[in-house]
Amino acid sequence: MFNQADQQKVIVAIYVRVSTEEQADNFSIPAQLELLRSYCRAMSYEIYDEYVDAGFSGTTSDRPALGRLIDDAKTGKFQVILVYRIDRFFRSVKDLLFVVDYLDKLGVSFRSVTEPFDTTNPIGKFMLSLLGSIAQLERDTFIERSMMGKIRRAEEGYVVLSSPPYGYDYIMPFESGRKSKSEKGYLVVNNDEAQVVKEIFLEYIKPDQSTITVAKYLAQKGYKTKRGGRWGGERVYSILTNTAYIGEWRYKDISVSVPPIIDIDTFETAQKLLKERKNMIHRVTPRDYLLRGLLRCKKCGKYMGGTTQMHRHYKNGKRVGDPYKETYYYRCITSSLARRRGMDESCPAKWVKGENIETKVLNYLSEILSNPAKLNEALSAQQENVRNKKADTEKKLKELDKTMYRLANERERILEAYRSGVIELSDLQKSIEDIKSRQKTVEQQINEIKLSLIIEEEKSKNVFEIVEKHRNNWEAVHSLSFEEKRELLIKTVKCIWVETSPDGNVVLDIECYLPASEEQITTPPLASHEPGRFR
């Protein structure tokens, strides 16, 4: 936070946002920036940085420049955030008020150059809430009107869309450089893409196919999506279920005729197979994973999550046994997160069979519980650790209490200096603000230290209770209920680091509130990519 005694100028951060639809309007980035810069020059504000989110909606908080703005606010880089209008910051009143309140606690105020309010007083906060509500009402009204307009145009036979489906191009007639109001926009077949659409349907209706295998087929052929991206199962599924390819483009419950690409028999066959293969997915039993939240990938540091798969089994080229036997694994979440976000990031860590790793971890706990001498030593070490931390905490708290006492005395001396006429009122105010800021920092440190000790004592108590509960029944650890196993793990295990190698070896580094251990298990080599699923 900035010390007002040291800062003569107001330092501001300029935030600008436009959605894709607003790029052509007066809300353009250059227009907003120029207005905000002019305002800062007129007010003699110093601009720390300009934060620009182009093509992002105000309804989402997942914006790169906004994230950087909040991070810089936390470290006290500026005193004020300046926007053109409050709906540039957030369109949701709830999100707007939450973030502005958070900024206020950081000592950062929020201002709009076109709307008069001051968040440092109650009236200003009320005005902010009112203006935010008006902005949200305008957006909701716009969405409703836009929806009604699209429905009306669809009823008139227009194709209403933001971009054409794969396999088509959208033709919009123009008059005098503007969209024609008398002629309808329409879809025409894109011959190259239409050929890929036909291949998608023909591949899928073959035996033993899935949306995933079709997506792999498209990747092998070098085909790209309309925007040049990679094909995935979800994209293939959207092609297979789109009635536009049989000549019926749909908006809500309204149908508009378009040129067909696929014959009705092929389309209906694909729908039938989609339903049958989707039922196969439903056979995967919903499962809670025993080691959920405890496993970390040693290669990249990310958590490992559980996943259940069904695999086909073949012998001499023929399917044998249960065609969809369930197997559950733990996998690093890096690759799956990257795929969802459209990134190329991946982790080479292999998948680990859940049953293997869970058995080894439970075996390790059983070994500790079955060894009284080792167990008593572990509990004594744990209690000694808590005692040492408590003593260290009390020492730190005494030092912080002394600091608070010195700050209180300093405040009294400054007040006395003002009463004696030694300093002016402005100097008094600056000094008092500085002392309050330092007192707030010390209070935060005191609370954090106290909370840390409470957590440590609670962990120690949990370990002692759970160990005493199972001390004389260690052989039954594997026969405990799922909930009892979870309780045992959560209260005794801090983290389990998992390291896999290309040959299938898995090394577990188990960090416990009891003695740490390292176990090694071997599993069959597993593919580093997700096994195919079937729709």
C-alpha cells in the first residue's frame, strides 16, 4: 500500500475492456485509452500502467489484464483504478461490488471518468451499486431484445448465427456498403469442408468407432477445423448431431431450409449409433477416489486426479471377455487442463492404476500402526514439534506486541506535537495514516501466526486420535470402509509425490505427519494419453 506521506502524485492504473461485438462501436480500445489519458493529464495523475482486455466479456472474471491488475494492486503499485465506465470493469453487480470491496481493503480506490461516484464514502458506494445495477439491467435488456430479434428473423427465414457451421459459408448481401435489409443472408456449401463432413459420418457409422477414433482419423489425414484447430471428440459429436447437414438449420424450435450435405438415412444411422454408444459410457460407475487431493506429480508439481475408463480386450484379433471392463487410474491433470484451455502444454507422467497405488499407501500406514515402538517415537516427535512451534510462536507474538506498543506511543507523541503547535494538521494526518497502516500490517501478522499454530495443534490432535483409534486394529486397515480409510489418510498424510518412468516404474514419496517413507512399485507401462471413450 502506498504511504501518502511519501506520495505527492496520485498514481493510477488505467483499465480498458471491449468485447468482440463492441470493437466497432465507440467503446473501441483507442477511444477509451485516449479519453482516460486526457483525464489523467487534466487531473495531473501519474499513470502507472495500462491494462487492456480486448475481446473479453464483462461477465467473466477470467481476463488476463484484469488478473495482472489485481496482482499489481496487491503489491501497492498504484492508488486508483480508472475506467471509462463501470461496465468496462464488470457487468455483474455482485462481481463488481465484491472486487471493489476487495480493492478498498487493499487501499485502492475505483473511479469512472463518465460516472460521478467516490467509493471512499457511503454515498459513493451506494451510487456505485446503483450504477452497477443499471448497467446489468441494460445488459439483460439487450440480451432479451437480441434474442427476440433473432427469433423474429429466424421465423422470417433468415439464418441467424455468428459463424457458419463447418461445411458451409455464410453469404450476407450488401447494399451501399451495408448489410441488406431487403435480402436474407444464407448458407452455401463449402465443397472442401463438405467432403470432410461426409467422411466424418462415413467413418463413424463403421463398426467399433467412436467420436474419439474419428477425431484421431481426421488428425491423421491432416484436416483442421474451420478456425484451424485440432479435431476432438466434442467437435465430431457436434457435427454428427447438427441437422443442418440434412437441410434443416434450427434456431430454438424454428427450422430454416439450407442446402443438405448428408442424406437422411446416413444421418439417422449415425443418431442411432450415437445413442447406443452413449449408453456404453453410462456403464462407468460413478466413483470417489481414495487418494483424491493427496497425490502430486513429481515431474510438473500439479495434482493428480482420478479417472475411470472402460477398455476393450482382444485375443487373436477377436474381442474377448467383458468388452467394457472398468479400470480406474490416477493421472496428472496438466495435459487434460491444457486440452480444455486449447493449450499445447503436456506432462510426460504416465497414468498409474488406482488399485496399485492405494494398496501401497495403505500397506505403509499398516506397517507404522503395527510397530508400537516406531509409532510411539513418531507421536513423540510430532508432539515435540508442536511444543517447539508453540514456543517459537509465543516469542514472535511478544516481539509483535512490543511493536504495537511502540506504534501506540509514537501516535501519542505525534498528537502531542500537534497540540503543541510543532507540526501542522496535514503533517499530523499523514503521520497518523502511516501509523495506522503499520499497525494493520502487524495485526495481520499476529493473526496469521496465531492461525498457523491453531492449524498445527489441530493436525497433531487429529493424528493422535486417529492413530489411537487404529493402533490395536492395524490388520483391519484394508477392510475399513471407504469413509474410514479417507479419514485415516486425511489425518495422517500430508502429500504423496508420484514419479513415473517410461518403463512403468512408480516411486512414491509419502510425506506424513508420521515418519516419511519412500516406496517403489512397478506397474505395466501405461499410455501417456487418454484411452478412447465411446459415445
